[in-house]
Amino acid sequence: MAPMARDRESRLVYSTGGETEKRKEEPAEAREPAPGAVGIRLRLERRASGRVATVITGLPGPPEAAAALAKALKAACSTGGTFKNDVLELQGDHRPRAEQWLAARGLASKRAGG
């Protein structure tokens, strides 16, 4: 059975097999923003349970370096948290301490949100 020709305006909804088109990923260097283009942002999020979390985005460097920076920041704030998808979440409101810690290392940060 020959594969069906795909029109430009149609989408394959279901297939019983065969190869799928592979998406080309950009190299890591192409995905990183230029220095200073995106800053470090600190914001406070309130969870549905009423707990708060400090969310930090825009940590510089490759993912491995940003993860190491996140680990050091969690230790400096003496709190738990997670680092996923280039976003650091700290348990509790740690914006002032995180700002001071980042400024001591020469990293400019800015509070976001209300």
C-alpha cells in the first residue's frame, strides 16, 4: 500500500506506522540569547494551596551552568526548590535574598509582576 500524498492544507491525524518527519533542532548556541538581551527576572507566584514560590527566569549560561547556579542559589537561600526548563522555583518568598546574592556575583536582576 502506497503512502498517501499530503496536501499543503491537510494534516495527518492517524497513522498505523511508517516514518514520521523529524524536526531539525537548532544547535544550543543558536538558542541562547545575546548577553544582556534577556535579564534575570524574579517574581512571586501564589499556588492554589495558598503557598508562595519565588520564580527566577533568565539565568545566564548553558543549562549545566545555570543548573549549578540554581543549586548554589537554593543553598544560599536555605530553601528547597526545583530547576526545570531553565526556570528556578524556590519554596517561599526569597526575592530580597536572591537579589542580593545575584548582585554580589555581578548578575543584574529585576523584579517582575505586581
